[in-house]
Amino acid sequence: MTSGADLRAGISVDQVAAREFGKYTQLASLEVGLESAEVVGACESAYGCAYYNTISWRNATTPLPMENRPRAIFERLFGDGRGSGARTRVAYRSVLDAVTDDVRRLRGKLGAADRGKIDQYLEAVRDVERRIELAEAQGDREMPQLGGPMGIPSVFSDYFRLMADLLVLAW
């Protein structure tokens, strides 16, 4: 029990897995939440808010914050849509624009079934991009709502579906 900086919990099972799988993947773990820390509820006086605001712990004393913004999760998974080298000065409309040439070359080396899987995956990425863009555009047309950052759909079921789709894409 502590309400200070002397937190102590223990490594969470997702981080045990991340230590192993992170050796083989670009992104070892992704901590996703549907609520921001400030709406999770009042912290009890005997415990620090970190115990209530995260379920992921890198080690016994380091809680990992959860991300609840779809755009931030998407950019963590796929980057911000800017290429490397000479293309860094060009902003792409879609993150897929940055990989078009690579996908074209890869598709030429694959059989029909694998090309179909790549096409399905790319369409799923684009669908998530479209929904994030739609949610962000709605914020420009309507009066700003306090309590929800830009890019989060106002209908909770749409928000949940978008976040779940991001998790599927990450997997």
C-alpha cells in the first residue's frame, strides 16, 4: 500500500511474453485502454493511482501507461506515413502510400492465395485509417466535447470496434 512514488507490483504476464516475443518483432508490446487515466475513477488514499490506471508493468516498479487514442496506436503500429530517406519531406495521404512499391514487388513473388491475404490486410489497414480520419473530421464540424481527445468516435460502440480492429491489425 502506497500513495507515493514507492510503487511495487511485479512484472505483468504480458510483459513476460513481450520480453520473449519482442526479440522477433518490431513492437514488443502494445498497451491499449478504452478509458483515459483521468476517468478511471478516484484513487483510494492508501494506493497510488498507478495501481488503478494500468494493468501492464514492465518490472516490479515500472507501470506502463495505456494508450486510448486510435491515431497514436495506428502510428505506433505503422508509423506516421512518412517514408525514409528522400521521402521524409513528403507527407503521405495514407500510410499505405509509403509502401506501395514494396507491396507491388512482394505481390509479384507470391502465389494467388498469399496475394489475396496481403490485399485483405492492406484493405483492413486502409479501413482503420478511414475510420480514424472520419472521427477526426467530426471533431472539426461539431462543437468540441470536453472529456474526449480528437480522433475518438463519440459513440462508444464505434470506439470499441475501432480499438478492437487496431488490436487485430497489431496481432
